[in-house]
Amino acid sequence: MSPILLQGGGAGALFLLFGLLMLLVQLGIIVWIYSDAQQRSDQPAFLWAIVAFLAPLLGLVLYLILGRNR
């Protein structure tokens, strides 16, 4: 086996692992916002889930500021 093929193999796996972790975090944010909005918001929960899908961190901040009833 060529040494060139063995170089950088760990970096690709690390990048893939980081991408999967970010995907799980994004899905967690979407699910949490949807379930919380069903209980604590006057606006439709699916619209907040769409906002969180399109912009996860911004959607989370906007939901916490504007979406939840006090």
C-alpha cells in the first residue's frame, strides 16, 4: 500500500465525524424548538421548525426572544 494513501486518512474521518455531530445538533435544535413551540407559543410550531431548519443558531435565538410566551 502506498504511503500517500495512508496520509490524511484521519483528517477525513475527523471531518466526517464533525459534520455528523453538527447535523445531530441541528436536528436536536429543530426538534426542541418544535416541541417547545407546541406548548409555549401562540405561533404555529411548524413555522418555527422551518426557521430553525433554515438558520439553526439564528432561529434558536429568534425563537427564544420572540417565539415563547412569557
